[in-house]
Amino acid sequence: MLPPFDYFTYRRIRNQKQAERELRFASLPHPYLLQITKDDKEIINQPIEELVLDIQSSKISPLEVLRTYGKVAVRAQKRTNCITELLLPEAESWLQSEVNLKGPLAGIPISLKDSVQVKGFDSTLGYSIKAGKPFAEDGAMTKLLKDAGAVPYAKTALPITLLSFESANGLWGHCRNPHVPEYSPGGSTGGEGALLAQGGRIGIGSDVAGSVRVPAAWSGIYSLRCSTGRWPKAGVSTSMPGQEGIASVFSPMARTLNDLTYFTRAIIGMQPWKYDTTVHPISWREELEAEAQDKQLRIGLMSNDGVVPPTPAIERALSTTVAALTQAGHTVTEITTPKDADPFTGFNLASQLLNSDGCHHFNLPLRSFEPSDPGAEQMTRIAHLPRPFRYLYYLYVRYIKRDTILATLIRDFGPKSSADLWTLVAQREAFRATWHNWWNAEPQQFDFILCPVNATPALPHNAMRDAMSSCGYTFLFNLLDYSAGVLPVGHVDATRDALVTPYKTALKRLGSDHSVARGAWKHYDAAKMAGLPTAVQVVGRRWQEEQVLGYMSVVESALEQYRDPHTGQNAKYTLLEID
């Protein structure tokens, strides 16, 4: 149907897909609709390696485990609208015929970002035009998981365009934060974050600017951003096919660090390069993980990316982590980032690389008036300005509004020729080389870098209209292709984390009074955010997944032993209670 009449097609498909999902939940067998029992909670909290052994020894049936997580899915969906496609009836069948119960993930239910291809189901990515086109076969990712013994049981929410820290689209609606429903669980893998926080086990998401790390931080779970070529990515759908300037990487997420480590080790042990030609044949190096946990560490601290300073709640999470690590005998030193390769320079370069098509591809599937992400809409408007008008806009922002940060982002943001793209890629490689040499130099040689995941805790729904550019703490490491993990630290406290002055005044004092910082800070309200998780990011170098997981274990152990001098209580994060 031709525009604008295809809007009615969008509405019809939206209503149809939501009705199908509601029917699938309503028609589940009776065991899935029962209350979560004490036995269910034991399964949810049992270390994953023990649960695998119990399934393989027939001490517990995989169907019983699947039904436990089915109950979790039912409750999580009611609370947060985190599931797009429910796979439970099919999952029971796969257990009988397709799942390898001798594998390292034997019988472990796994949730998947909606973009992962599963036979018999759509991968809509939130676009109505992609609905009603179920895949005839499992993608490579799903095949690998089944061969490892995992049981896919749900596909989860994401934002349309996949370029937002808000997981919402016109097809499925808003996914809500499990701690404070008025807030986002993060994006673009927000549905995974919400489900795992509420008792889910393990999951897979993708990350091009922070899309597994921000949902982990905002929902209170754990994630690992793998370097390109370490984790498989075949058998998935994307909103930006062919985009390689900043490669999207699929990566693991989990409710606990133990699960995250076991899951990562298990998948790499499956030799994923046999399923996906993009994966490097790097076996799991257990000695590197052990070595990272068995020495006094030298840690570089990036407390501020120079663009958006951390809000009080995030600053407290970071300072608590530094205090815990120092008490444990490790050395923490504030870093000075390389000259001419600072985080903002990287952010500007990464933005141009990621959107070098002028925002064409992620807008192409949209039907007339089909809702898009507000942040993506703003990027599109700037990218579509004719070059002379964009330059005039740049001059206005730079010299009239005196906002150098935003002006720099506007100046070169737009469609690039192939010659332009080659130049940007060359700049990317030079940027990476600068950081490589900097980290190797004698004054640095840190084991890892500790920094925020985002300047704020979870933001309220629709805040991406203002905070779309507040992603520097994660985007930098996509540009560098570094391995990076996220672990929760605490929760927002209404009193301790309150702003003592209006946010604009606070930003002026910090020397960050520009629209990018204001867009994030304007939504900061410790009273409304009370109870939301706070987190930190542990950054290693390229292909250091084993070390990063080891470093995360060191950080978690230090937090477990540290007592907050303000409260006298242990600083260890408390997972969301399962009810």
C-alpha cells in the first residue's frame, strides 16, 4: 500500500501482533500460570554449573526448569512488557528433539534479543513491515545455543532503529524498568535487562554504542561487551545492514556474575567459529581469567568523560567502588586520556562512522507515521539538512548559542561519500593506535580502566528526546573495540544522591554547561529515581574477555568486603527480589 495509507496497515499489524502475543500468554498450559514456589526460587538462584549437572544427572528435569522460567516470563511481562515473542510451547518440543542435553548449557533456558533469528518466529525489530515473516530455519546463533544445550524461551524488547537507551516501538509499546516502572530499562537490549533482573537466567543482546551495557546498568544485572570476532553474530537481523564503521557485537548478559562467566566460557568452548565465519578461533584462556584475580591490580580511573559529568548517584557508585578496591590493596589512579584522542573526539568520530549513510537504513522500513525513536528522529532531521543549511545551523549553535560541543557534533553529521568514509575509517584506526600506544606507555600500563556506564541512572520514558547524545562512556569503547563489563554497585538514595543546586548551576560549576550534558542532567531527580540501580564499567583491552571477567570478580569481591562508612552496611548490590 502506498503512503500515507500504509499507516493503516501499520495499525492493523500492530494490533494483530499484540493480540497474538496476548493469546500466547493466555493459552499457556496451567503449570506456567502457577505462583513461583520455593523450589522455583532454588532453581533461579542455583549456580548455573550446578543446575547443568543436576539436569544431566536427571536429578531435575529440564522441563521443570523451563517451566520455572516460564513462570518468571509471565510475571515479568505483566510488570514490564519486556517480551515480544513467547517461545514456550515450542521450547518444550525443542527439549525433546533439538536441544543437546549433553552440552555445557544443558537445559538452561535462554532469552534472546528480538533480533536473533528463531525458526517459526518473526524478528520484527519493532518495524511493522517485518511482521508476518517468520524464519523457516534457526539462525546460526540459535543453532549454536541449542547445540550447547540452551533452550530459547522468549524474545525480548528493543527500540525501533536499535539506536536508543529506551526500548520502545510502535509495534510492541514501551518496555518498563523493573525497579521503577516510570523509567526505561535501557536499550537497545532493554527487554533482556528487564527480564533478567526479574529472575531470568542468561540472555544475548547486541551493542553498538552501549546496548548491552546500559541495560545492565539501568536494570541491575551483568553484561560483557565482547570485542568483534570473539562472540558470534551470524543469524541475526539488524536495522543497519552493511554498517561496519562501528561494528555491532552480540554479547552475553546474565543475572549474576557467576552465570555471565560460565555462559561466556561455555559459548566460546563450543568453537563458535564453526558456526560463524566472523568469529576468530580463539579458545577460552582460563589461565588469563585466573591470573586477573590473583594479583594486586593497577587500575586507571576515568571519572569523567569530559562531556557529561556523572550525576551524584553515579559519582557515589564510582567512589564507593574506588574505596572498596583501595581497601582491598589495589592501586587506583585517575587517568589523563591521550592527547588528540580524548573521549569527545572519539564520540564525534564514532557518531559520523555509525551514521555515515545519513540515517537512511534505519528509517527505510518505517511506514507512514509509524512511531520512531525521538532521538533517532533528531539525528535524522540534522542528517537530512542540506549541507549549506547544516553549516548555518552549526554557526548558529557555535557562535550564537556558544555551545561548542553540540556545534561540533552537528558540523559534519550527515551522509558520507565512499571517499569520506575511507577517511573516517583511517581516522578510526589512527585513534585506536593512539590509545594502544598510550596504554602501553610506562605511566599507564593499567590492568583495566574503571569508569561510569552512563552519566545517569535509568532515565524516564521519552527522555531520549533530550539525552540521545549521552552515551560517551560506552560509545568510546565501541570505537576502540575494547572488551568491557558492567556490574551493579548499589541503588539511588533519595537523600544522599540529591542535587544541592539546580542542575544547570551544578553543570556550570563543573564546566559542562552545554546542551548534551543538560539533556541528560535535566531528568535527574534522586527522589523519583530512588531504588534504581547504579553500576560501574570495567574496561579491558581488545580480546580480553577472560581478563575482564576476572577483573569484574575482583571488583565484586572488594565490594562484598567493603562497608559503607555512612551506613556501616555492606556495599554489595542486592538483586531484585523474586515474587
